[in-house]
Amino acid sequence: MAHVINDDCASCGACEPECPVQAISQGDPIYKIDAAKCTDCAACVDVCPTGAIKKK
């Protein structure tokens, strides 16, 4: 099950370079995770300063 980024996202971009499969991209107005690409590795979770990345 993929992770999702909720409205707590501050659009800081810390998560994007952490994703080994490039599933995270800048959305409008917050970052988004492509569920089809996400491997559920959770590498992005620990770097998010606002805790906006959760399990779907």
C-alpha cells in the first residue's frame, strides 16, 4: 500500500530526493506520491519535517 502526502505538507521538497523510484513530485500546492510507482519503502517518512507522509 502506497504512502500519501496530506495537507500538512509545507512543500519544502525534502522528501523528493529521498525516493529511490522517483514517485514523489511537486504538485499544486503540495507534493504528491504516485501510488503506481511507490514501493512503500518509507524513505520519505523520516525526512518530512511536518509529518505529512502517512500510509494510505
